[in-house]
Amino acid sequence: MARIEDQASLGLAEAELTQAAARRLDRAFRGGAAVFSILMLLVVWELIARSGRVTMFMLPPFTVVAKYIFNDAVSGVLWTNLAVTLYRAMVGFFIAAIGGILLATLMSRVRLIRWFFDPIISVGFPMPKIAFLPVIILWLGVYDVSKICIVVFDSIFPVLTATLAGIATVEKELLWSARNMGANERELTWQVILPAASPQILTGLQVALPIALIVEIVAEMVMGGYGLGGAMMTASRFANSAGVFAGLVEIAVVGFVLIKAMAMLRRRLLVWHQEAAEPTTT
């Protein structure tokens, strides 16, 4: 009997090791496929640019663009523009995240606040908020405050709607159990409702983060000044094709890193949730 149990335990351990190896192989395959696709894109870019079918002005080779980025990095221009863009985008994102979660929580708990803000959200959510950029320029000028404000204005709506949806899906049994155990409204909100709604809230944050970066880049292009978007527009005005494409590459890399960082944070925060046990493509 003991021998049979040992054999069963050994078989279970071997099955678990096989599954773990399969998961590692699957992650490695997906990561390799992503790297291969990007490398192929860069190779095709280089070949087309050097084929003679397009001019260097229309499409500079990737090696030329990479050299331009390297020179900017050595001179410090790249890090200055990157720091300015990330500062504005992240400040706006964090304000939108905190404000959106708090406002949505209040709307879910106080009927008067929901009555007041619900129509505003319904009208404002589908609108292209970037259209308010000229108004913000008129009111606040073209400096950091105006750029951060348009980022907040654009990024807060996904956080608001996702938080409201998450709170609405919290199981009533959780609320009844917490109340029966003596939880007051504050404890109910912070210890039950928001943790239960955290998957949807994090989804809203994942949507809002790239929006914050996109809106900041657009604002810099319109208003000028330092930043990745401003540097691209300056290069465009001086017909610096390599500088324009360098800006595209830099923005793509920054966006990719931010999205991956947000996905890692989500996995860390939701380690208790069932989705942590499911395979992911992020």
C-alpha cells in the first residue's frame, strides 16, 4: 500500500513538473515570436529604405535612425525629453487614477453624487476629449499645467467607468457577510468593495495609461516645448526625417515598457485572483 502511494506521489510530481516545463516553453515561444516579429519588421524597414524605391527623406534606414537616437542619448537630449514627457504623463495618470477611483466610489455610495455626475460621464465618455485642448490652452497657457490637465481629463473616464462597473459586480453575499460581522461603511468600502472590484479597476488603469501617454505626446506636438512629441515636431519643421522617425521609435519603446510594467503590476496585485492561475499573453 505504501509503495502504491509513493508511486502515485511520484506520478503527481512528474505531472506537475511536465506542466511547469510546458508553461515555460510556451512563454519562451511567445517571447521568441514577439522578438522575431520585431526583428523582421526592422530588417524589412532597412531593406526598403536602402532599396532605392523611396528617398532617404521619406524613409531613412533604421540604422540611421538608431544612430540618431544614440547621439541624442549621448548628448543627453533624449533623457531630457523622455523625463519631461514621462513626468507630465505620469502625474496626469496618477491624478486621474486617484480621482477616478475616489469619485466612482462616492458615486456608488452616495445617490446624490451619482445623480449629478452620471449624466456628465454619459455625455463625456464618448467625446474626443482632446478637442478641449484649445480651450485648455486659452485658460491655462502652453506649459506643464495645461498638458497635465488634458492628460487628466482624457484618462479619468476609463478609470471612472471601470471602477463603477467593478463595484456594481461585487457579490451581494460579500456585503451581507461583512455587515453581519460588524463592518461599518468605511470598512465595507476599503476592505471589501474596492478589493473585490480591483480586477476591473486595474483594467481601467491599463486602458488609461497608454491614453495618458498618447494625449501627452499630442499635447506636446500642438504646444511645442520639451518632450518627445515636441522634439518630433521640431525635427519635422526642420525637415529632419531621421529625427521624426527617431521620435516614433522612442515613443513605441516607452509605450511598450509602460504597458508591460502595468501588466506585471496587475499580476502582482491580483496574485490571489483566479486570473493569476490562467495563462496570459501579456
